[in-house]
Amino acid sequence: MALPDVDRSTIERALLAFDRDLRDSANFLRWEEDLAQLYAVEFMGRRYPPTTIVSLATGVAVPGGKRPNLYLQERGFKIARIPHPKKRTRLAPVFIVGKVYDRWPDINELFGGSRQNGISPSRQTSAIFLFTGDSGEQYGYRDEFDEAGVFSYTGEGQVGDMVLRRGNLAIVTHAADGRALHVFKSLNNGGGQKYLGEFAYASHAFRRGPDKNGDDRRVIVFHLVPVALVPDEEAATADAPNDELSPTSDLEEARRRALAAFAQIEGGGGKDARRTLYRRSRCVKEYVLLRANGLCESCRESAPFVRLDGTPYLEPHHTTRVSDGGLDHPRFVGAVCPTCHREIHHGRDGDRRNAELVDYLLTIEAGE
């Protein structure tokens, strides 16, 4: 979708609006410390988040990536890389499925994010915390797993139509932004937050339902797939168009497919959501292996051997995850040799090697 063509003065007003309304808010108080935030607009000695500024100036919800940077540069604004420290901890916190945590201090005090909102993006680590419970049932909303293991999660917004912005948009763009989705179920009577696991956005649907005041409105329901729930080949390819899953050896076409797979998708849950997740994962894997061109993206050495099909053997590594399950954007997936892969996960210098790979991938994938 093309962005409205606004002039420099409109963007300057958006910068002033950010200073006035957002800079000291909970969501933006420490935005520059977010490891997923790579660039800033520099204006009058201050820094601003490019995506937010373009959204304020145009009135359009803009996803992350290079597009907002280019939009601002074309209008004479300076874009600068944020100098994050080289030493990093894990990019996503680790929780145990089934364990009960206190929201404060176990989650929000340690890792940031709002203490009240159901959708709680962190500014301290690359994660979004989602909280579900029974409170929505009084309005006819029920967050639940379907028979395929896909979780339907109702978006935020108590009055009027729900829209894809703020927390709702953060769910849609979590993979492109390098943010893990961690889902907790609020137990009754102050019983804490039971961890349901890490999930990946597959699609969303719009429904009708009452708001807090009882007025009819549009409701957003997100279809989230557990990262451990990898679809089997047969289920994933059933009813899928052949051309959508046919392999390609063309690097640019593979990149186009991989990036296009992260668009906002209106769709159903169940097997449809699992097929969507599988197609995305397959597109990303196909692209990163072609991108590496037979060289490990960590040690830069040649692949240790050639597969039976004649292609170099490298393994996809998800830099924002402790494990390698689920879905990530190409800027957070590297093609690495088995030795580097094991060292990153189990070696003494694993965190450092992972951080170096993160920096390398963000450099070569800065175009989106």
C-alpha cells in the first residue's frame, strides 16, 4: 500500500506530537534500548522512532523495516543507526510451559512491558507478552485452542472497532520486528499467570461483537500457532496451490517470497493457520540457504558436505530463540554449519557468536 505523500512540515508536526504525547509514555520511555529498534530519526538534537513518526504523519499504520527510513530520508531527514552495545544477553526471556508466574515481579519487572494491558510489548527485550483469561467471556469473547492446536486470541480495544495498531499491530509484525510472542493465562482470584508457551502469528479474522458499552463493533481475533507445533508435510501442503510451494533456485524470487510471507493475512484458524505457518517457514528456509551460497553465515567457511540433491549442507538458525522451532523473519534466521550451530546453542561463547550473527544478518537484510 502506498503511503500518503506528506511534506516536511507535516512530519515536523508529527515529531512535536511525539515529544508532547508519547515520549514520556510507558511504551516509549526506553524505546532506544529495544534491541529490535535499529534506526532513529535525528532532529533538533533528539532521536525519534521512524515507524511511529511516519504513522503519526500519514495516519497509516506502518510496519517496521527500511520503508519508513526511506520515506523520511526522501523528505530531508537524517536516519542514524542506534549504537546498541555489542555485549548482549539472550534476546528473548525463557519461561517454562505450565509454570505459574507473578506478572510483577516475574514478568514485567524483569523484562518490561505494561503491567495492565493484555498485549504488553517489552522495550527491554525482544518480546511481546500476551495475557488471556476469562474476563472477556462476559462480552462473548473466548480465547481458546481449536482442535488443530491453534490458539484464537482476541485483540485489544474496549470501546469501538478494534483496529490494527499499537498492540494489535505488534502481534502482526512480531516476526519482522524480531519479537517473540509469549502467552500467559491469568488464573482466577489472583492465582498468577500460567505460561502457555511461545507462539507465532499466522493470520487474523474480523468478527462482530459487543464492546464494553454493549455496542456492536468489529473484533479482531488472532490465530497463533505454538512454535513447537511444526505442521507435518502432508497437512501443510493439503489444498495449497502448487505454484505457491514449488521450490525456486532464483535468489531474488526466493527473497521476494520470504518477505511477502510476512504480510498481514486475513484467514481462519485450524489447519489453515498451520498451513500458513508452514509455507512461511519453508519460504524463509529456502531463501536463507540460497542467500548463504554455500558459506556458513557465522564462520564464513564452506558447508561441510553436499546433500544428495547437490546442495551445500547448512542449517537454519533462529537468532531470537533459544530453540530453533517456529517462525522467524529472514533478518533473524542465519544459515550456519553444524559446528557453529552447536556452539551457538551449547558453547561457552554461544551468546557472543549469536550476537555477531545477529549484527551480520541485520546488515545484509537492512533493505527491508
